[in-house]
Amino acid sequence: MATPCSSSRLRYLIHLAHDNVDFRLPEIKALLALRGKPFHPCENFNEQSPFWCLEGLSEEDVRSVMARSVCAKSAFELWGHGQTDGNLRSSLLNYPPQSMSPFMHKDSTYRINVYTFNKTLQFQDRIKKIDALDYLPFEGTVSLKTPQHIFCLLEDYGTDPNNIPEDPNYIYFGRWIADGQRELIRTHSVKNRHFIGNTSMDAGLSLIMTNHAKVKENDLIFDPFVGTGSLLVACSHFGAYVCGTDIDYNTIHGKGRSSRKNQKWRGPDENIRANLRQYGTEKMFVDVMVSDASKPVWRNAALFDAIITDPPYGIRESTRKTGSYKENTKLPDCTYVESHVPVSQAYHLSDIFTDLLNFSAHHLVLGGRLVYWLPIYRPEYCDEMVPVHPCLQIISNCEQMLSSQTSRRLITMEKVKEPEESDIIAHLSDPHFSAYQGHNAFREKYFSGLNKRCGKEDTKYFNKN
Ligand SMILES: C[S@@+](CC[C@H](N)C(=O)[O-])C[C@H]1O[C@@H](n2cnc3c(N)ncnc32)[C@H](O)[C@@H]1O
């Protein structure tokens, strides 16, 4: 006789979206870590598959992951699985009847869905597949509109759209538990956002960054290159207080030229606070201010639970910092002569990242995360180029292609110790440091003949973003 499934023996099936494949594992791991749970895949785990089977979780754990995930579509309590209908049947008949019965008794109502990945089935074929499950002890009544319980037969036909097998490679059956937050990608789309700019971050990616950063309710989050505040919008959605800085006065104050097609100037209320108001999270807005990320303006303390940012690459926006190349603008007491007008000088990409990591080491709480994008010239990339810091441990490094030659990498780091004097020196003497000086050349490579072949494609991307 089959033994009952204790909650620790239960298996859950997560159905994942097939875009942003690289970002899914760090997202699910981070969301489980928020519950203090490890990521424990079942045997034959394949990261590329749209279906992941996990164990060691409770239904509550799974619900809380789905309440945040934008990479996961749905989650199921897995009742059976196999490579063929026969294997599925044996597996289902092995599932403890006492674990099934609360959802199948005669007073219950239910519905069975059929989901196929990489193949579209005719309605009649779906019905046949449902009928073939008649060996399951359903005693309740079918209700298509308002069922108490939803079950799903999920068939995996592989990931190659040019080579779809006749029969599925794998079949799963389970009880639906919850859907993920894919809908947020639509409701928070920058297309309908009140205040946008040329480089506003896509809603889905902003939410993914927020999840990688393990943002939680009442956290304080900072974006040092805040732009139009897309990352603040995502963080505030999950209940965090948000603040940011940007060197651009017009962006912070919502003035100047509009990025919208049919509008010349920004309207009177086009600003970051209004963006949060649009999504009902204005109360999470702390403030934004004009400030240069290369200059120390914060008191010396660990202030932020996470730092999430999209630094300038110099493609659609300039990489500038305040400062003059002239030596004589500052007086000996560090004040400026009265006639001084701040000017700007180039802010090299490698310096942007050094400053960002040093800033994060000093201003993140212990265990806090830094999540940022690193632009990459692909033919020259190696993992050693990712900036390191003795106080920050790399958690994940995911690639998003921009063209055949360029991409950006979403880097997640966690603060593991408080900085000491020697850490700054150790950082600069680290052999990795010289490798990422090469990032200074990203802009030149991007616009050079090396990238011409896909120039159109890239321009389209950066116009959109
Ligand atoms: C890629 S954009 C950020 C876009 C933002 N994530 C959004 O959704 O709108 C980079 C931003 O960094 C700002 N920036 C450039 N140099 C800076 C500096 N030295 N200090 C602070 N902000 C700077 C630019 O004005 C720009 O708004």
C-alpha cells in the first residue's frame, strides 16, 4: 500500500515562462531564500526546461514564491509524471489516495485543463486526453466556470519549434496551486506609464531585478542612477520604501523634452512620484534628488537593504560626472571660488562600477544585495571581467542578448562583511580589476565597424529602452 505524502515529501511542479530563461533560477532561488528555504530540485533537473520539479517545500512556500515571481507562470502540486501515458498512469495510481481524496470527494467541484508546451492541440484531442484520465477517482462534479479545484495535464513537446515530436517528451499531472505575476508585466508596461524616458527599464526586467535583490516589505531601496524611476516602481510594488539620485536635473524634476512620440515637452506632473501614484504606491516614495553617483553625499552608515540600478552605458545617455579638469577651481579649504559653475567630465564605465561596488560595500546592510546591469562586448567577455569586491559575493550573473556582439549581464551581489580600510586597497590590487578597464571601450566598440553588421538591431533595442 502506498504511504501517505507528508508535506516534506510533496513535490511541486513550476511551469516557467520561456523568455528570460537565464533569469529564472536566480529569481526562484531568491524568492525561496526570502522564506528561508533552499532550492531543492528533483532528479533529472534541467534548467532550460519550462517545467521544474521541486521538493522540500510546503504549499505556503510555493504560494509565496508565486505571489512574487514574474518568471513562473503557474505552480502545481505534482501528483504524477512520466514519459508516456502508461508511465503517467502508474505514477498517478501510486500517489497516496488519502492525499487525493480531499480534492475529489463527491461534494467537490473541479475542472481539468490540458496545457501543451511547444504544440497546439485541437479541442477534440484535449477532450480525449481528459477522458483518458478516467482511472482517477474523481467523485465530484465538473464545473468549468467556478471549480473549487483545478487540475492540469501538462505535456512537454521540447523546446525546438522546428522539430515537434508526435508524442510528448514528458507528461505531468497535478493540482493547480497558484499563478505567478506575469500579469504585472502588462499592467506595469512602460507604454502606459505616466513618466518615461529614453532609457526607462522594461517592466518585466525591473520586477526580475527586484526579486533577484530579495526586496521585501518595508525595506529601503536605493537607485543611484534612478532616471525615470522604473526600478523604484517595481520595488514599491512589493512594499519597499524607495529613493534615488540622478545627475540630470530635468529627469529628477520631470522637466524638459518629452520622450513620447507626439509630445514636445514634459507635462507639469511627469515625475517619479507621479509614476508611483499611478500604481497606488506613492506612500512608499521617500525622495529623489539631483546628485552625482561619483561623489560621496551620504553619511557613513549602512543605510539600504538593497541597491538596484541600471548605470549609464553611454549609448542613449552620457556617462558624465561633475568636476573640472582644471586644478584651480577649488580653494585650499575645499570650497569653490564664487564664480565656480560645476562642469562635467567623462565618467568611465570602469570607474562607474568601481564606485558602485565601493558605495554598496559601505551603504548596504549586511546581507543586502546589489543588483545592476553590466554591458558586455561578447567576443571579449569572460567571467573574470565582472567587477569584484571583498565585501560583496557574486550570487548570479545572467546574460541578456542585445545583439550578436553585445549583451548586458544582470549581476547580483550580496554584502558578506563590513568594509575595512584594507579592502579598498585589496580591491584595486585585485588582478580582476585591470580586466574590466576594458569596459571603457564598450561605447567605442558598440559604435565601431565591429558592431556594424547588427547596428540596426542594436539601435532599435536602445531606442526602445
Ligand atoms: C540607463 S539610465 C537609468 C534608467 C532608469 N533605470 C529608468 O528606468 O529610467 C542611467 C541614468 O544615469 C544617469 N547618470 C549618468 N551619469 C550619472 C552620474 N554621474 N551620477 C548619477 N546619475 C548619472 C543618467 O542621467 C540616466 O538617467
